[in-house]
Amino acid sequence: MIVGGEWLGLLSKFVSSLIQRGIRATAARAMMWARIRLLPVLWLREVHAWSTADLAVERPRLLLPGTLSVVRGDLAHLPLLGSLDAVALPEAAARLARGAQLWLVLHEGRAVYSGWVFHGQAPTVAARTGWLHLPPRVANPEDMVTAPDYRGRGLASAMYTRIFDDLEERNLADRVVGKVPLGNTANRRALIKSGWREFAHVELLRIGPWRRIRVHPVSADRSLTQLFEWLSTELASHVGVAMSRSVPAPEKP
Ligand SMILES: CC(C)(COP(=O)(O)OP(=O)(O)OC[C@H]1O[C@@H](n2cnc3c(N)ncnc32)[C@H](O)[C@@H]1OP(=O)(O)O)[C@@H](O)C(=O)NCCC(=O)NCCS
């Protein structure tokens, strides 16, 4: 959302760009800005795959390469996030303040992975407030990022094992839930390798202030029905949700 003061700043940037670059280059930059900043405000369609893992059942035990070290991050670690395409520092500080856990993998003094674990509430674009209430003893790992030059070495998958172990050891949760854009094959594969199972696909269509959400079950497993009901009910408390009861054929990421 662009707020009042920002428009003035944009206007002055526009004028100085006109002076420095001329009409053509400024128009091209303005179009690019509108595509990136304005279009998602006016029109947004997203499909997320929601997955879960039961921490009590047997799950894959994936290990990080021994040369990497894992830390639970605090305020002092936030500058390290600058080397990753992770959340902005004010947002990271706000997350720590509301009790989210930050996980970092360090190598040669640099963060090569970061990930978050939320308790109580999960950040969710589909929710009007931006947050969904989590069921008791269910945690929400989110926003995992591996540095591009460290991808494909099993960091994200092994960090899920590490995070699950920590939640279990400190008795913080019995289960995790999380979402990933349907097109994010890399993260969906990391989830499957580390023992997650998909239970719903959530389609959000937003046109200006109007929004529609569709929730589809993607597992015939009855033990996941309760989670599907929780997700549908939570989303319905934000907006009218069309729930589909049919289970489509499983789709491989
Ligand atoms: C998703 C992400 C965190 C996975 O991290 P990772 O440490 O590379 O994960 P893993 O090594 O455990 O590999 C998981 C999958 O990534 C894919 N992958 C492998 N090498 C890759 C590479 N060089 N580049 C991108 N993806 C690769 C593979 O599909 C792999 O699964 P497979 O081994 O079964 O084929 C990482 O790709 C990333 O940071 N992406 C950008 C941010 C993002 O999308 N985060 C998720 C938000 S929901």
C-alpha cells in the first residue's frame, strides 16, 4: 500500500527523473514501477500449497554439511540477513519482538540460510489482517531462504529436521503447518524430503478491495481433515471462502 507521504516522494523522484533522464526513460521506469508496486495492489492471484508434519511420527533425519554452523538468531544477528534475499530488517526486528524464532546457517562469517518459526499466529497474505490464528501447539516455519550459491546442497531440507528437533526438545509444538506458492518446486521438494505432507491448496484472487478464496483438500487422509477444517474456518473468518470437498488426483512437485 502506498501511503500519503510516499506519493509526494514519488512525485519529486518523477520530476527529477524527467530532468535527468528525459521523457522516454522516465516513462519506461514508471511503467516498471507500476508493474511491480501498483499491479499487485490492484490485482493478485496466488495459489499456495499448505503442508503439515506431525513431529511425533517417524520422519527423515537430514543432516547439514559439517562445515556449517546453526544459530538461533537475535537482534545482534539481524545485519547478517543483509546478505540474503530475506525480510527487511525492520520487519525482522518486529518479528523477533512478537516472539518469532529466527534460524540462521553461517559459513565463513556470512549467513547462507535464514528461516523463521511463528507461534500463535502465522503470517498469511490471504488473511485480511495478514495473520491466521494457529491451533494450540502448532508452529509455523516460514520464509526459508538459502543463498543462491548454496542452493541444492540440502540446507533447507536439513534445517526443517533441525527446527522440528528443536520444537520437540523444547516441548514447543506437536505439529507444524506452512504454505508455499504452488510454483515453488524447490521448496515443495524440500518439504517432501523432510517429512511434510500437503493437505490443502488455497487460491486467493484479489481485485482491488474485492477478494475471493477457494480452499481445496489435496489429501484423502482423514487424519488431515481437522487441519483442513481449521484452515478453511480461519480463512472464512476473514472473507467468504468457497470450500471444495472433492480431493483431486495428487500432483507431484
Ligand atoms: C526454496 C529454497 C529455500 C530451497 O533451499 P535449498 O537449500 O536449495 O534446498 P535443498 O537443497 O534442500 O533442495 C530442495 C530442492 O531445491 C531444488 N534445487 C536443487 N538445486 C538447486 C539450485 N541450484 N537452485 C535452485 N533450486 C535447486 C531441487 O528441486 C531440490 O530438490 P531435490 O534435491 O529433490 O531435487 C531455496 O531455493 C530458496 O531460497 N529459494 C528462494 C526463496 C524461496 O522461495 N523460499 C521459500 C519461500 S516459501
